[in-house]
Amino acid sequence: MLGRSCGEVAKLLAGSCLVLLGSAFVLQAGSEADAGAATNSVGVFAWGDNSVGQLGNGTTTNSGTPAPLQLPSGVTPTAVAGAGASAGNDPIGPQYAGYALGSDGNVYSWGDGTALGNGGGSVGTTPVVVSLPTGVSATAITAANGAGFAIGSDGHLYAWGQNALGLLGNATCHTSSPTPVQVALPSGVAPTAIAGGYESAYAIGSDGHLYAWGDNYYGELGNGGVSPDSCYPSPSVSTTPVQVSLPPGVTPTAVAAGGGSGYAIGSDGHLYAWGANGSGQLGDGSTTGSTTPVVVSLPAGVTPKSISGAYAAAYAIGSDGNVYAWGENSAAQLGNGSNVNSATPVLVSLPAGVTAVSVSGAQGFALAIGSDSKLYAWGSNPNGGLGDGSAGSGTPVVVSLPAGSVPRALGAEPGAISAYAIVISPDVAPSVTTQPTNQSLYAGQDATFTAAASGFPAPSTQWQVSTDGGVSFAPVSGATSDTLSISGATLAQNGDEYRAVFTNSAGTATSNPADLAVSAGVAPVITTDLPSSQSVAQGGTITFTAGASGSPAPTVDWQLSVDGGSSWISLGPLTGDSVTSGPLDLFENGWEVRAVFTNGAGSAATTALVISVT
């Protein structure tokens, strides 16, 4: 995608510039004075579907209006992207996630566990850090279905997530990667811009070529339909990058992707498209797919300034400042007040006098930042993707950002059913949303206190402790997360009080204090002892049963001695009060078994039982 020049954007956003890298805007943020006041901050706002936590707000509840997600304190977002696919039009099925590039060079992810890139695998409802190689920071990001991509500061392109159809570009398929792997671009070629679709992805190389990889079922690799690999259920795949066949002498200046189609702005000023075209999403006046790039039929004299793909539709900002849309329109996603598909670009009905600064297509809806500093949305999204509380609109409506907010940038999200925007918004002082609760335990046990607060930007956390009944509090060293853990509480800590202090640029909020009550506990006493010996025939088994009282309830460790009780070996997994041996042999005759019960107040061992095998 190609943005306005820095000088043009600066007229709209003093002190900062939007630079487009492939499919995600990168915001080169200035100071908070950009908004004319020191009480504003830049953050990622998200809204719409939240079925797998893709709003990043700690819940799985949908939201019809934008709300900030909590990046770490002090981290400013510079780019954002959304992952996903249409449930009925992707052979792998949708895997939704969101990504943000932070001012610290980290990539943050949330949503479907496969797509997080942090080595995990469970749903992440709050942002986690993608595990790029040590020393590598990210300079650009994009997303596909269940996968993320980042250009690294080392000049390599990294990908992570699902890889059913070769989407990671590392010469494999059907092998997902929970951490980033290198996309196998040709030797010596560095990525300069990237874009992700559903099951395919794209990169502009430093050699001036456009590369594509992944699924090629609809010809979305743009290389004439050549598919060197086959990955079920698609017979047409390339697991490594191949060149898109742009016309001779044409180099790509921007790239975008949709659901089964690709788009590029050429150095000749034309907009090119290739791949699926059942709804007219190639914009060439036909509904016939193409395995090589065709020219999108923009109005005479209009050249493309930026491009965005979507599910079966696409959008471009023209040199005249208008937003053009074409393709599928069953959800009114072309924004022209109708539900009729169009195989050629039509005007999106922005308000009179409003031109577009940026545009982003999603699944059934689209977004645009207007020259009036408002964020517009149109199309259909029953889970709140328009951000105005409605389920849909055939023409652009204003997204309900907080009063005084200014949208800064959008990210590519062709398969997403949620929406993301980088927004400068008035700071909001912290407000405690989760109060810590009193903890009562025995000496030696662990205590955990949890507190949380809202606020924008995300507030920092500092736990404090009082040892004088709440008269004074002092910081707990290193305790700066929402959860405070105290390992092996002692009697000396009985009566201590703990509270969390949340701080951002707009103010401070302090939680209620929570008490820590530590009791001495009662050492274990054996209540059910083992006999001193037990006989069994060769091949038979023995069931051992023991018990002990104590506070807190003691744990049990079954132990074995093969040297007459001189030394003991823990039997590890055998932890119940009653255990049964395997079939015993003659060489085990004379071995001894005992149970050791332990809690924070002490330990006690049963009589050692001598096994007699006959």
C-alpha cells in the first residue's frame, strides 16, 4: 500500500508521518504535542468480534464500540494488522488474531493461540510478545489467516502460525510454527514491503520483484498458475516464494492481498490484480479469474495512491482523494448504498468534501480515515465491526471513537471480523477494576494477590506492602505486574497488607489493601501406618496404604530402599495415599517401602515395610 507523502500527511497530522510498508501503516510517532496537548496518547483501539480474544482486552466478549487494548506501559503502537478468513471460503477454517508493532521494536499478538508466535498454543486475550530471534526487532508487520509476518531489522522476513498450505514460505506445509521462521526469499533479496491474504502472502523484494507463496488454487500467486507443490486440500501450492508476473519493466511500489487474490501498484501508475474473480474483485470488468496480473479499471486520469484487499472485494484511494471499491457487495461493503456486486471500481459515498487518508478492507466491511480526521466504516458486521453500535450500513458511518480522539492509521485485515486502528486519544486516569482479596494460609505456603485497572494509556503497576497495620506502605521490589506472588510465606509476614498502585500520565489509582494471614500449621502425624513386612508370591502385587494428619494437608512421597534402609529413592509419580506395585519378582525380595508426609510445619515417615517375595 502506498501512502501520501510525508509532507501531505503532516498537514493533517502535525509532527508525525504515516509511512506505508506493504500491508500495514507504520506510524512514525512524534511527541504527545502532536495532538496539541500533553494529555493525549497513542494506542491501539479494537472492536467487533472477540470470539477468541482478538480484541486483546482480556475477555472474549464482542464490542460494538472501540476500546483500547493494553500494550505494556510506555509502549506506543506504530503499526497494526488483523488475521482471519471467511469461514465458508477458506479450506483451513478461520483463525483470528491481531498484531501490533511497538515502539520498542517488539511485535505483540493476541487471539488464536496458533497465530501468537510466542511458543505457546492457547488463546491469548491480552497481548504477548512474538518470539523473534534474539537481537532482532521488527520494522513492519502484516497478517494472513492464522499467521503473522514481520520484516526483521536483520533484513530477513519472518513468519509464524498455521502452515497448512505453505503460508510460512519456508519450504514446508502442514507444519505450523509457534515461533517465527524465516521465509525463504531468494539469496540476497531483502523484503521491503509485505502483505498477507487468506492462505497466501506477498513481499516486494529489494531486487524490485514481487514475490508470492502459499495457496495458488485461484491463481493468487500471479505466476501463470505454476504450482510446484501440493498440500492437501489444495493441489496447487508453492511453499517457497515465486515471482509474480508483472508486465515487463513494471516494478511494484505497493502490495496488498485479499481472499484468493493479490494487488499491486505498478511503477507505471497502474493498479494490477490477479487470482479469484467470482465477484468481480479483480476490477477489470469481468468475473473471470486470472493467474497473471490484469489492470484494474480505475476511472480515466485516476491513479492509485494506496490499495487494500478484503474478502472478495478491494479498495483503492485514487489520486483524486476518492475511495474506490469493487467486487462483492452482498454485505454493502462497497459503500455505495447498494447491494449489487461491481466488476469495476465504484465510488464509496464518503461525506461531501471528505477525501480519504487511508483505507482498509475486512470481511464484509471496510474502514477509512477521512481528511476531516474522522474514522468511517461501512458494510455489515453483526458483532460490531462498524464501531458505531450498529450491525451494518450501506454507506459510511462515523466510528464511535472516544470524544477528542483522532485516528492515526489502519492495518491490513482482509479476513478479519474485528477492526483495529491506531488512535491518538485523550488520556484517562486509572480506575481499579479488580481489587486484591485477603489471603489466609499456613507458613511455607505461597500467596498470590491480583489487581487490575483500566486507563489510557495502559497504567504501570507497583505493589506496596505495609508492616505496621496500614499506617505506611513501601514498594515491593520488582513487583510491577498485575499479580503479586509471595513464595513460602513466613510467620513474620502475618498481618502484612498489600496494595497495588496504578499510574499513567493522567493520574493514579490505588487498590484496597489486602491482608496476609499466616498460621503456624501442624506438623504431619501418621494416622495409618504400614506393617513392618508383607509377603507375596512371585508375580503378585502389593497395595500399600498410609495416611497422616496435619495442617496444611501434607503431601505424600512414596520411597523405595534397595539397601536395607540406608538410602531411599523417591517413586515420583506415586503420590496418593494408596498405591499398588507392579508384578513383583524374586530379585525384589527384601526391598523396603515407606511413605513420607510433608507440609510447611514438618514431615513424618511411616514404618518401613519389608517386601517378601516367595
